[in-house]
Amino acid sequence: MSMPERPSMSVDEAIRRRRSVRGFLPCEVPDAILREVFKLAQCAPSNCNVQPWMPHVVSGEKLRRLREALVAAGMRDEPIKPDWPADGKFTGIYRERQVGAAQALYGAMGVARSDTVGRKFAYIRNHAFFDEPHAVFIFMPEPFDTREATDIGMYAQTLMLALTARGIASCAQGALGLFPDIVREQLGISPSYRLLFGISFGYEDHGVKANSARVDRAAIDDVVRFHR
Ligand SMILES: Cc1cc2nc3c(=O)[nH]c(=O)nc-3n(C[C@H](O)[C@H](O)[C@H](O)COP(=O)(O)O)c2cc1C
């Protein structure tokens, strides 16, 4: 399978082009490019330059085994045990946006709201990493919390933009943080490292229906307040 050509892209273009992709081709990203993007992501800013992120990049046989374990946990409805409470706090406009994103995704996949089995399978695809060849799980050490989590957000977006600029698609996934004990056990990570979320990445499969989903953003005048 031929690798997409490495594009040259402005920052603006990478920001605009990045979107969550949920279906990937089976070809791996070459090691040299993997190292290049993770080196670039190290440029992300952090409070006092503490760089609290601890990314674990998983591919190949390890990823296959992890996929099996996470999908099995999801299929048997094992109670989730995230290191941070799962979302349940979206109300008002935030709930509307959440529902809008879900409708865009399930609509693109052709899964009706009443189709509970279809929805479950669509959700479980999260645990299958959307068939992508790589995933990065981003941990941070105890006792870091909210403040350091903002640094992790900056790291994650820096990483995803570096990937985008090389024609590599990604999807940040809180769903990959729902069974952190399984991830820690399989990767040999100490319980003192807590998992925020994962990012699946690889080359987009344009034939996957979910990849036609698009979500919009609030208008700048609805969110930004300029003071002077
Ligand atoms: C921290 C974080 C966690 C996310 N978790 C998931 C997830 O578990 N599953 C999923 O399909 N998308 C997940 N997303 C993707 C969002 O749904 C997506 O970023 C949002 O709808 C905006 O769409 P876009 O990324 O295509 O611009 C997550 C995004 C972020 C930043």
C-alpha cells in the first residue's frame, strides 16, 4: 500500500484540516516519522516547563492485545473505572453541542437513535481504536491534576497538528481512558501514573462512513469577549 505523500502545510491549514477521524487504513506510520512528530510535540508549552505528559505509543502486537482486552471489557459491559470521573455534567448549550456531535457521527454512520445495538457497536469501535495501527495513551504522574491537565491538552493538540501536517489523521478519545487498569497492566505502567485519554492515529480510510461526519463551531461573537 502506498503511503500518502508528505504534505507541506501552514499552521493555519493544519488547524483547519485537523478533525477527528474514526476509520484508518492498516498501514503503519514509518518509525522515523513517528519519532519526528513526537519530537515536535515536545515543543508544547507547560506551566513552569514541567512537561507533565507521559505518552505511551502502542503499535503492532501490543496494540492488538490491548484492543482485544478493551473491546472485551466494553462488550461485557464491565463497569468503567476512569482515573477521573466520566462526563455527566453537560447541560444547556454544552449538552446541545454534545448531542449535535453525536447526531453528526451516528447520522454519518447510518445508526438511528433508537438502534441501541448499533450505537453500542459504534461505541465499542472506540475500544478497537477504530482499526488504526497506532494509539498513544497520555498519562501523568500523581499528584498532578487540573492545572497539569491543561498542559496535556496543549501537548495533545500540538501532537495532532504535527500529525495532520504529515497527512496523518487522528482522534482524541476519552473512551480510551475508561479502563485505565487494563492499559496499565498490559503496558507495565505503575498505578502512580494516571491516564487522561488516548489518541488513535494513522492514515485515514476515506471509505469509512464515520469519516464523513462534520461538526461546526460556535461563532466567535458567541464565545470570545474582547476587553479594552
Ligand atoms: C479530550 C477529548 C476526548 C475525546 N473523546 C472522544 C471519544 O472518546 N470518542 C470519539 O469518537 N471522539 C472523541 N473526541 C473527539 C470529539 O468528539 C471531537 O474533537 C469534537 O466533536 C470536534 O470534532 P473534530 O475533532 O472533528 O473537529 C474527543 C476529543 C477530545 C479533545
